[in-house]
Amino acid sequence: MKTKMTKEKEKGELDDGFGKNYIDRLYNVYVILWTKKYGLKPILSYAMVGRIMKDLVKSLTEKQIALLLIVYFDWKGADGNDTFIEKKLQNSTHSIFLFNRELNSIRAYIQNVMKVDMEDESQLDSYITNLVKE
């Protein structure tokens, strides 16, 4: 009798429901968020997103990147009221390139304003679970 070998999920790894590897999973999180924001699926280069995510996973977990993406799609600057930033992101339809540029500001906002410990997977999981439910 053969038993199915299952890969043990690593710390910070998103659920396999998002995809079979980290690029699939993060690409799909971005597509879900973009689709919710704009009402249609984006035309988006998998390779382009993959290059950005490949660099990010060197210093962040998948779940941390997912939370950063979630906040990015509602980003209004570090004070939460920056209409210039909000308009810039809307005008670019939340480009993956702008995400990469806003990354440190969003990280600081998550830690200092939202008071989310990005090392605490249970806190990250609650935001990611809400993403899937919506």
C-alpha cells in the first residue's frame, strides 16, 4: 500500500490552496487582491511578479509578504490620510513595481500603527484568513 507523501509546511508558508510553490501562492494573493479592488482579473506577467517575489522571500516569509500586499491595496500612506499616495496607487492600478517601492513604509505602518507583530504567525493568519473569506 502506497502512502501519499505530503510536504511539511514551513514556518511562514502560505496554504497550498494558493498554489504549489511560493511564486504561485504570492502571485495568486496579488491577483485576488487586484481583482477585489478593480472587479476584473489583471493581465500580469507571472515572470515579473516572480522576480520581485524571489527577491522578497530572501528576507520575508510568504505570510509576511501576503500581509504587506493586503495593506498595500488599501494604502493611504504612513498617516492613513495621504491622498497623493492613494491617488498614485489608483492611477497605476496598484502596480507590483510600486508595491516594491512602498515596502518599507508599509512595514513600518504595520508595526507602528497597526501594531501587528510580523513575526507572530497567528496575527498574520487572521489577516490572510479574512482575505480568503471576503
